[in-house]
Amino acid sequence: MDRPKLEMADVFRLYGDTYRQQHAASLSTVQRRVMTAIEVCRTAALGGHVEQCNSCGHQRVFYNSCRNRHCPKCQSLARAEWIEDRLSEILDCEYFHVVFTLPEEIAAIAYQNKEVVYGILFRTSAQTLHTIAADPQHLGAEIGFFSVLHTWGQNLLHHPHVHCVVAGGGLSFDRNRWIACRPGFFLPVRVLSRLFRRLFLEELQRAFNSGQLQFFSALEYLGNRLAFARYLAPLKNREWVVYAKPPFAGPQQVLDYVGRYTHRVAISNNRLLAIENGSVTFRWKDYRDSNQPKTMTLAADEFLRRFLLHVLPDGFQRIRYYGFLGNRYREAKLARCRQLLGMAAQPETACLPEDYRDRYERLTGSSLRQCPTCGRGLMVLVETLAPLATRPMVPDTS
């Protein structure tokens, strides 16, 4: 695939310093780190190495990547590695995609309390799926799924929601049967929506009562108990958006689909159309207008503000696993699922060290060893490039 002509790095290099100066008081350390990481990713600032073909003498330079999870250029290999790790976990059954979305009023609170509210979103959406699936009137089984947090819409505004990819069935509670969903149907969406609403609002209220929530600027008044109660009251009777998409066609479609979701950032480089005259133009899809593709032009300051809305707190896990995919008992429960579904047991594999070039070729199909010019020779390391002195990089602990 050709490299995009425009990149988020270009936006930050052109307008990042001005943005830092104008928003010095509101920029967090994590946001500053993300800006710097994207600016210097795969440039001489991070160092790299020079390779030369041992046949024709062709040279190429590889600069190191920033490896920040918010960087559009650093997700391809991470995505491929994640998908490879999931291959052994895909079962021979239907899979469903369920999305839990927070109302705008809650999204506003979430932006000022990301770690707390996003955590509540993960826990209550998972509890909703577990509870309804365990009910004998619906499925009566322990299900397994993973959830991925997204905080953006196509227009880059704050839109927190979780994508849950769920196996279409589960283990009976005595572990002796696989209980399958009805073909093409997982769980009733309205039932999921109402339980999710109740669980979320209850946990949000507990977070308020225990002093975990903070409010600033236009929301500062919500620090008052009565004001907070009045703010939440209308949400208790409104329908919250939970929807289930049609089931996937098969295991490969599951992996292809979720691979596009798991390591996605707020905007990919290939959606950028123009960076000029103090503005940024990009493609977006208007879901409220029959998914029509459109273009949007924003002042660079507003574009950067929207992008930085989606920087996650340090160490916050945006992919989580539940039920029989939970980390503690995953291996044993998956083995039992495969057995009940009549699938072959997973062979044991030795964890031998693997050269990064071999791993890259296996995951992407592209060779880092073969000379791209003559096709005969091998690229051999001839020089290591030290990082250049640049703006101090804050270590990425995410």
C-alpha cells in the first residue's frame, strides 16, 4: 500500500507549537506526549539504521517508530500481532457485534472523568451481556467476548462507545454442554439497553457519592448533589443506544472486521485531504445521512482539539476480555468449548525467539530482507543512527 501523501504528523509539525502555546493551561502531560510522539515518529529524531544490499549496493534508511498507541503510523504491525494472537481463540460458531453507546449528557461527564467513566462503561456493558445471557429465558450460559473502546465519531467529536464481539453461544454452568444461540439472533436489544442504562446510572451515582467525579467549566455546577440528580433524572427514562449488527459470516470475517477496530485511532492518515491556510480537510461518513461520504474542513486549532479529545489516560486498557475469554481461565475454558463444539485441540507450540524481520514477513507478507531494487540480494545492516537531540520525550507508559 502506498504511503499517504498527508499525515497527522504534518498537522502537528505545522500547527503543534502554536497549539501548545495557546492551550498551555489545558493540555495534559499525556496529550503533550502524544503530540511529540506523532511529530517525530519515523524521523531522524528517534534514530534508526541504514541497510545495504549485498548484491547491488542499494541503501535504505529505516527510522524508528514512536510506538505510541495514538499514532496512525504505528498500528499496522500491532494490529497484525493482535489478530495472530486471537486466531487460536476463534470458535466454530456464529459471532455477533454489539455496541453500547453513552448519551451525550454522559459523554460530557466522561470527558472530564475519562478513567472513571470509561471504566464504568466497560464494567456495566460487560455485566449487562453476562446477566442477560445467563438468564435461562434468553440463553442460560456463560458467554465469552472482548470489548474495544472507541471515543470518537467520524467527525472526531467525543462519542464514547464500546464494540463487543461475542461468541454466539456459551458454556452451560455445569460445563457439560455448549448452548448455542438461535441462528441469526443473539440477545434482545431492548432488554440489553434497559439493563445497561440502570447499571450504568447506578454505578455513576456511586462514583459521585464517593467523590470520584470532578467537574470543571460549564459542568462545575454538577458538583452539587441536587444539581447532579436533576441532570441524570431525564436519562433514566430515555432509551439508550444499544444495537446488535447481523452475525459475521465466519471466523475469517470476524478477524478481518475486528482487526479494523481494535487498533484504530481517531483518524487515519488516508482520510486527510488537505492541510493548508491554517485548516485541515478530511473525509468522513455521515451516519445520520444514510452513511453518505462527505468532506469536512476545520480550522487547524479545532482539528487538533478534536483529535486530542481521544487521548486515553496512561495505562488505560482499551481492549478487555470477559467470560470464557477472561485472562484467568481462558486456556482451560476455551479448550472445553472446542471439545464441546467438536473442534480439534490446539497444538502446543514452543515459544522460540523470532527475529523481528521473520515476524514482520509472516504477519504482513512483505520481506524486510530482500532487496527492493534488484530482488536478488539481502539487505544487511551497515550503520546504526543515534537519535537526534529534540524536544524532550516523556516516556509512554500507556
